[in-house]
Amino acid sequence: MNQKIYELKNITKIYRNEGTEFTALKNVSLDINEGEIFGIIGMSGAGKSTLVRTLNRLEEIDGGEILFLGNDIGKLKAPELRKVRQSISMIFQSFNLLMQKSVLDNVMIPLKIAKVPKAERKRTALEMLKVVGLEDKKDSYPSKLSGGQRQRVAIARALAANPKVLLCDEATSALDPKMTEEILELLKEINRTRKLTVIIITHEMSVVEKICDRVAIIDAGELAEVGEVTDIFTNPQSEAAKHLILPNGEADTTNPFDSGNPDSHLVRIAFDGTSANEPFIANLVEETGKKVNILSANTKSVGGIGFGQMVVELPKNKEDQQIVLNYFRGKGLSVVEVNE
């Protein structure tokens, strides 16, 4: 999984309208490895959807290079670009199905465009419907399907051309939590069995935590942070990452019961499943005699591993604060200060 399928080098995208300019992407550089599930996350307007549309050249860039398997897609002529796009499929929040066509006909669309013989089109489409668990819906129409089923049809259609990459632009945003979970599990299974590179664009950290191997955080058109999901979850470096990962965003960095003492100190403690069963707060009190005020706490699955986090207020005394920090770090816990 070390071969790079995408190499983005200093990508810049500027929108111009009636004499005004808006820079949607500013010198974004990152690599995406073949066969991984890669997340691109950011708040609304951060530039993440613009970024994903540059990966198949639906958006032209104003600076930099995008290499797909070593080839600069910005330099491809129309026939070459069409061929490369056959290797890059895309699914959307709105499904983009043709409502007047059956499920089977919808899945066959990219094969028809590629001039695949009719018998082979049908055979491949039925195979893809089986992959997504909808072979019994082949004669149904999209209007008769649930949102999750429609997205499964869209995934089957995207897989029909046997792509190397599946781009998912907010693909679960229109779905309820149960359907979201099912679609994410399906994408994970497709990635595992078909060795397909999956790139997920989302504004929901929960989506990234459940499925992605690595993640890039986009903030105001710039790359704020990139790395393994577990590393960023346990030790976020950028303000954008901290805002996305803290239990309730920035709200958790403020203690509503703070007395105003400038020595008051808040930290975020992150731990994985190996330490989740240890009552380390109780042990802290027993072993050091120092107490902390728990402001928030939660647990979740990150990459299939149980992780948890707490935001706590340390004692007001500086020496006591250091004793507590040393204790937590000595237990192998990740400690991030949230109100420096």
C-alpha cells in the first residue's frame, strides 16, 4: 500500500467572477496511497469538494500538479483524459440516478458509454448489484428505493467500469445514521475485497473515524494537517483538527464553572482500548492525592479500535498540575492542552 496513486503538489484553485477573486485552494500538497481509504475533511466552505473535483479534472487548477499514477492529468489531451476518467469513479450526496430508468439500466450507463457489448453490460451490472446486495432490485426504479438503496445503486454504477479509485463526495450526508453505517461498511468491504482506493470527502469526523486509514484536514483552502487517523485523533496539532475532534468542538475548551483564576488549566486525555478499562482517574487520586474536574468524556471506534477522550480541569496549583500531567503521561496516555 506504499505506491502513490495520487501526488498533489502545491495545488491552487482561484474562482473569478466579475472582477473579484476567491482562492478556494492554496498550495495544497499531499499524497494518497494505492489501496487505502483516505479522508478529506473540513467545515463547510473549506475547499474539500473543490479539491476532490480536481482529482478527476472536473475542476481545472490554477497552479501546481496533480499526478495520477505518475502522470500529470493537467497535461492530458481530451482522449487521454477520458481514458483516465474511466479509472476514477465518483458518487455524490444526491445519488445522481436517472429516475426514468430501472436500477439495472442505471448501473449499465457507464458501460454503455464505454461501448461495452450489451450482453457483457448486463452481466457486469448484475455482478455489481450483487456486490452491493441489490440483485433482487434490478427491475425496480429509484423512486421505489430508500436513500441507502439508492446510494448502493450509485456505488454499483461506479464499480461497473472497474475503476482504480472511488471518489465519495459527502456520499452519506443525506442518509440517517443506520444507513450511513451500512454504506460505510459496504465501502470498507469493497476496499478490502477489490483493493480499490477510496477517497472520502466529508464534514463529519465520525465518518473519518469509522472507515479511513489516513485523513487530510482542509481549513480555509489550506492543508491544516494530514496523517494517520489514530495519530490525529489522539494528538491533533492544528486548531482545525482540535475543533473537529474535541467532543463538542471549541465549546469543550471552556469551563462554564471556571472561577477566572488564570492558573486554571484544561487538558484533553485520549486513550485506546488497551487502557480504557483502567480507572486511571480513581488511581490518580489514590496514588497522588490530586483531583481533577471531568468536564466531558466519550468513547468511540477509530479504525475499528476503541478510543476514548476526556477534557479535564487540572488543579489550580502549578506543582499539582505537573504531578497530574506526569501521572497521565506515565500511563502512556495522550495529553493535549486545550486552553494554552
